[in-house]
Amino acid sequence: MDALAHNVLPAVAGGSHFLLVHVVEDGRVRALGSRGVPGDVLHQVDGRPLLERDPVREAVVSGEPVFVRSVRKYRTRYPELIHFAEATGAEAVVHLPLTATGHTFGVCVLGYERWDAALTGEETTS
């Protein structure tokens, strides 16, 4: 996790506010590691059920990144998960699918203080 955070956080659009790696196992979201996520939030996120309306589910099922450009949009799209988003202090979040040998098994979540500090138009697909 240290190597990932050391190389990814500064490299992605000038650095993100936090990084969190999840895998999905038996219908639950498991946190493999993080940087910049408060410990109490990490504890609440680890082991939570995968919900029907869930950015982790969307990224894993589609194999495509999920971009949420504001807390307001997060609240609208994922009302059952808004407390996690608000607790991180991030304004914008990107869920990047993790795929190996054609199987998407988790996500790398990057949180940003502002959307304009996140990925540029050329780096996004939505």
C-alpha cells in the first residue's frame, strides 16, 4: 500500500486527498488499505454489504470508472452511502476498477478536495 500511495497520490492530477483500495468478496466490500482515510471511516467501510446503488458495484460490474463530481451528486446517486463520503472530507471521488485477467474484483478510490483538482477531461470517460 505504501508503494501504491507513494506513486499514485502525487501522480494523479497533482495529488488526491485520499486513496482507498477495496475488493468485493461474498457480497461485501473489503478494504485492503488506504492513505488519508480517517480510521473510523475505514473501520465502517470494511465489511459493509455491497448495495444495489453503490459506486463500488457499478465499477466492478461495468469495468468502467465511476466519477462523482460533488458531494451533492454523491448524495443524489448514493444516499445510503453519503455518510462515508462526507466523513472523508473529499468533494469529488473517482472509483477506478481493478481488473486482472479479464476479471474485475475491486476498485481503487481516489478522493479530491475539488473536482477541478481531479482528473482532467482527457483523463475521464464521463
